[in-house]
Amino acid sequence: MCLGIPMQIQKIDGNVAKAVLSGTTRQIYLDVLDEEAQVGDYVIVHAGFAIHKIDEKEAKETLDLFEEAGVLSPGSDNDHGVH
Amino acid sequence: MRRPGFFRRVLITIMEYIDEYRNPDRIEHLVAHIRDISRKQIKLMEVCGTHTVTIFRNGIRDLLPNGITLISGPGCPVCVTPIDGIDRAIALAQKEDIIIATFGDVLRVPGSETSLLKQRGEGADIRVVYSAYDSLRLAKQNKNRQVVFLGVGFETTAPTMAAVIQRAKEGQIENFTVLSMHKVIPPALEALVQSPELKIDGFICPGHVSTIIGTEPYMPIARDFGVPCVIAGFEPLDVLQAIILLVRQIEHGEAKVEIQYRRAVSPKGNPKARDVMMEVFELSDSLWRGLGSVPRSGLKIASPYGDFDAERRFDITPANGREPPGCLCGDILRGLKRPPDCSLFKKACTPESPVGACMVSSEGACAAFYKYST
Amino acid sequence: MKRKQGKVTLDHGGGGRASRELVQSYFLPRFNNPFLGKLDDSAVVDFPPGRLAFTTDCYVVDPIFFPGGDIGMLAVNGTVNDLSAQGAQPLFLSAAFILEEGFALVDLERIVISMATASREANVSIIAGDTKIVPKGKGDKIYINTTGVGLVQDDVDISGSNAKLLDKVILSGPIGDHGIAVLSQREGLAFDTDLRSDSAPLNQMVEEILSVTREIHVMRDPTRGGVATSLNEIAAQSGVGIVLTEATIPVKEEVKSACEILGLDPLYIANEGKLIIFVPPEHASRVLERVRQNQHGREARVIGEVVADHPGRVVMRTRTGGTRIIDMPLGEQLPRIC
């Protein structure tokens, strides 16, 4: 449950956008995206709809953490989930 | 990491935001770290079917130390749709003037007597679509026929369905309805965690469902039941990193909700998608294959949108949907049994002739086990 | 008969003047050879001594025109390749057409021209043919059957049952182009790609391979069902196991991304210009080098080998360290959301 593909927005026309992943383009819908989308943004696409704008900074940090063996130390500002 | 290019037409060498998370060297690195920090015997449940596939496809079970057991959970929306749901869809498909629009995932699932694929061979008009919007387009193109869309999926898909239903209402489309079999995940997790037979030490939580719902719905599980939850992405590095975070929590005696999949999930989720979803749907009790009836876990179309509810428009009396004898899907979905424990697995039940949904769904535990275990 | 406009009618299949005019205006001038020109009931040819390879195939692809080709080009190259994969030198083809009433003559012409071009490139002649017309609704624009004969040399013994332990498996180039190119034209999937069908004749490549060594055990052109299907068939026929290495399998990024988006697997997607070759390890690098010198084999790789384990099964070592069984596909690959 749930193929969600990262795609980059190339063109926007109302609630419809054209997005691309590695040379394959698709028409996607922006109806349920919670942020204003801009051309050049990367979004996660599920069943033809953009559901989230990819946070590039977070993406990079995640990759950096892989280098450090991916340990989030408790209490750091990376820790979203202390509840 | 290679900086994502802006419309990089000339040199296409990787799939951005995908390939970097599949790097084999980094995988070794993370696996070594898991071995270092893992002390206790623990059972982790990956809830989501797509996680089951990633774990199998990348041989993650084989890479983990013996102390860590991964159990597949009920996060495959096709697998948990009871036979009754499939039978109702088939009953509709058999009506003359109806076009059934469906995601490809549902086509081969066996009902009590037949499947949608077989019905298509018998002449039923069944069309595979990729997006809910495609089904609305079908309705506009076939004004003298009724189009019924089979709504299957969790909180990732339900908002997209809701948006399309809203459009249908705005456009006053008269020949479009949805048979909603959508479900929501957190109540099922709570049912599992309360199950006395199942001792789960941590949940690998679904990534894209969480994009929509955020961290809040998982809190009762961590807070009231003391079970750590980590929301994970779908690439192998994501899953391994999520396992590291779970192991750390468990080793430190903590229980909280953490996000590994930070590039796609924020703690508040996607409020707009949730609003759209709850504008069109309302929660109802729902039957889950394997789990039985789970309170407030299904999405029913709310009365303001009742015109688009296939249940209201059509009189559907399905066959008496019963689990086929010997099928262990129920226990497998609850994490109590594994596919090889089922007497039908690989014998009477194979991908070519599946008995239960767990074998026919591309993400079913049995299908994954069959395809990916040597 | 008006060229370049007009539609196929039932008269064209009646056997009378309209039929004859169809043949003489459309087929004869394009396929242009003395055998066809005779318009006899059968073509009679002098056949060189040796074993005759014989194959037939039907082509019903929809849409009939797609990026990189059309149904006609497929019909020629597909049958040429079935002969070539058998180690035969393709010599003659027949072409039979079932046309739906109302099919545009200008489309027919385009397809016939395409077949003529393809047969010239493959150096084969279309020496026999037939056309039938079916009423509107009883067909789907155009169906084509091509049957081909070729010559197999005495010291060539290629068969799906000949795979031997330790054979290397060579794949002539990137997979999935054709299937994705065709899918991109299908109504409702709404994705765009620059991918084109890889349809191409492989007889030249086969000739070059056989000039390196005659000890080729198996060759197959992986069409419907993709590489996965062909390899499974061979594993079963030969009673051997096959192990692939995912990192070595050539796939274009555009195919990968289209597959990610639709939830498909390139290993199961159709190809129309690729060859799989099973060759003993001592000849593998020379064969590989030769294939790479061919215009259709520039990206050839060794992708796996034959093993004694798991006979009849194809298994793949994934990039990320796991092992996957590569099973036969059930049937049609369906796009999915989960």
C-alpha cells in the first residue's frame, strides 16, 4: 500500500500538473496537496495525485545519516516524535 | 548525494530520490550497525504491504541478525478486503449497463466463485485505471452507462477518491458512483496490539499513509501500550534505518513515535488531504479479513455525497462470502502464522491459482514469500 | 482505385477485380520480387541443401502505429528473429492480412511500406501472401500473420533444451523499450516518454555470433513476457538453474522510471530487438565482443550463468544483497497502486 513515486513538476495548469521522473512524464493532480506547488518542486505521487512536497533538506539529512549509520540521537532537533 | 537537476534532459543517470536510497554499500553499513546494537530477541511488524515487498525483494530478513524477527501485518488493502466485498463488486460487474473501473490490484482477487478478471472474460465491462480521475473521465465519455469505481485503499488513496467525488458533485455527473471499501489503518494496529496471542515489540509504520495522517494516530500505541512506532520509507535504506531506530528505542526501554521517512512525512501529516477525505467520507465499523469487525475503521460515503454511493444506487445481493476451507489468510494477516504454515501454500494455492487474497495481491505476504524466498 | 484515400471494403476480399487491384496497387510494388510477381497459387523456390527452419507468428498489437515502429515492421522482424534465434539464415517470408472493413487504405500503405523496408534491411523476400476482409466489428483494423523459412547449417544445434552447466547468459542490450513505448500510446495510462520500440532484425548479429563459434547452445529473442519468460522457458526445457545478477542487466533510465510509476518490472516487459545467448564460458568474451560490434548490440552484457542448483528455476542476486526468484508471469502485467 502505496506506490508513491518522487516526481519533479515541470508545468502547472490549475489543479493539473505535468511531472517527470527520469525521462518519463505524467499528468498529475494537485487537489490534495497541502502546499502551494511550484515548477521545479519534487512531490510524492500516488495514484496520479501529488500528496506531499519532498523536503529536500530532510532528504539530504537522511542520506547523511546513512553515512553515519543512521542514528538519530534522542533529544536532538531531528527527533520529531518524543511523545 | 548528487544534487537533483532541474529538468536534466541531457544526462539521465539516476532516478532522483529513489536510487540514492538503494545504495548497496550503505546497506552493508547499516546492517553492520544493526548487528552492533541489537541484543534482545525482538519481533517487529511491518504493517504495510509495500514494506513487505521491499523487505523480501532486498533480502532484508537474511541480512538481519537472528534476534530480530520481522512479521508481515495487515497493511495490504486488497488482502484485507473481505470476500463479501469482492463478491459485491462482481455482482455489479455482471449488470448489463455498468462499467466497472478499478485499480489493477483488485482484478485477480478471488471472490466466492469467480474473480473480476474471469468476469471480464465472460463479457463484463471492467476497465483498469491508474488514477481515480480516469474513472470520472470514463463516466463523462460513456454518458448512457453507469460507471462504478471500486474504492480500495487506505488513507493514502481515500483522499484522492474523495477529491474526485467532489469533482463529480460539482460537475453534476449522474452516471458515476463509488463502491467504497476504503479502510483506515490505526484502528487495526490497536486491535493487533491488544491481541493476547501476538507479542509485537515494535511497528514499522506505513510511509505514505503517514504522509496523510502524520504521527498523532500512532500515539496511543506508543503511549498506552508501550510499543515503539517508526514511520519508514520504502527503499531498503529507509527500512534498515527504521529498524535501527526501533532497536534503539527497545534497547533503551523507550516507546515513542518517530519518523524515519522525513523527506515525505511531517508530524502533522497532510491536513488538506484529511479534510477532503472526511468531508466526503465518514468512519464506520468495517470487516477486515483476518481481524473481523474493527470499530470505526472503514470509510463510508457521507450522506451529502450519497448520490455517488454505489451501495445506495444499486441493489446488490452478493453470494454468501465465506473463507475457503484451509485458507490461513486471516492468521497470516494478523501476524500469527507465516505462509509456509498454511497447508495450501504452494500446493493448492499458488499465484496462478490463488485461494486467498494474500497470494494474489502483489503485496500479499504469501505472494511475496512465494516470489522472493528461495 | 484511388490511392491515399478511401477505406477497405468487403469487395476487396471478394477475390474479384477489387481484390486483384488491392494486391497489385499495394502489395506487389512494395514487396517487389519475381516470385510474388508471378501471382501463382504457390511460390516455388530452389532451396539450398541443409535443414529447413520453419516458423509462424501472428501480430495483433494495439495501437498499430507506435513510437519506433508499427505492426508491419514487427511482423517482419519478429519472424526474422524467430528464425535467427534458431540459428537459421532467414530466406523467405509469407505475409497474410486480415483487414477490418473500413480500415484506412492510407494506413495499409504505410504498413506495407514499412514491411518492405524491414524485409530489405533483413535481406529477406516476402514471396507469398493473402488478404481477407472481415466485416466491421469482427476484427481490429489489421491482423498480420507472417511465416518464415530459413536455412540451418549442419554444425549448428541451437535449442532451448541445450543449456549446459556453466554456460554464460548474454543479453544483447537494454530491456523493456518496446513494451513501454507501446504502453505509452494506450488510452488511459497517460504517461509520456521518448522511448521507441527496439524492433530490429537480428539475423546479421546471429551470423556474426556463429562466425565466432558454432558452440552456441541456446538463443532466444525475448518478446512477450520479457526476459523473465524466455529464461524460465529455457530453464525448464533444459532442466537447469539460471542465476542472474541484477546490477548487470541493462535497462534504460526511462524504462526504469516508467516501470516505477506504473508498478511494473522491466524483466517482464516485451522486447522486439534483443537476443539472449547461452554460450560456454570459454567462448563468452569473444561472443560478447562480437555482439557489441553490431549496431543492435552495443550495450550487450553477460547477465548470468547456468548453475546446477534449483533446476528449472531462475533466480536473481539483487543489487542490495538479497535473492529473488524470477517466476513466470501470470499473464498480462497490470499497472497497480499498491
